[in-house]
Amino acid sequence: MIFVPGCDRQRRDLTLWGSVTNTPKSRRQFESLADAADRTGLSIRTFRRRIAAGELPAYRSGTRVLRVDPADVDRLMVLVPTA
């Protein structure tokens, strides 16, 4: 149970797994491989290779649609030190 200030009742928040949590979790945002490619300038094929190599986690929705977390895509972009 969670105490909500200014409210006489307690509120039960359930996560996706059915457990009680003290803070509501924000929904994860996913993007298609095409959107990730447009945003980063990399090709869709590069993303598919990274997914196959296990370097980028991907999530399947249905039988054909792959989605990636933008934060995971951003972690692929590594800063190269300059001389």
C-alpha cells in the first residue's frame, strides 16, 4: 500500500509483474530500426548485425516487428578520443 499525501485512502500500484511498488514506473519507449537508423545515421543492416551479435538488445512485437530501446542505441555510440 502507498500513502498518497492529501488523500485519505491508500493506493495500491501494481507493476507489470503484479508486485507492489512504491514509485510508479514510467513506460519504456521503443523505436523501430528505421527510426533508430534515421536518428543515428547508421543503417538498418548495422542494427540487425549488432542485434545478431548480441551487442544490442531488441524486442519483438508480433512476428516481424523489431523494436529497440533508444537508450540502448545511444550506448552503442562510443566517444572516440582525439589526439
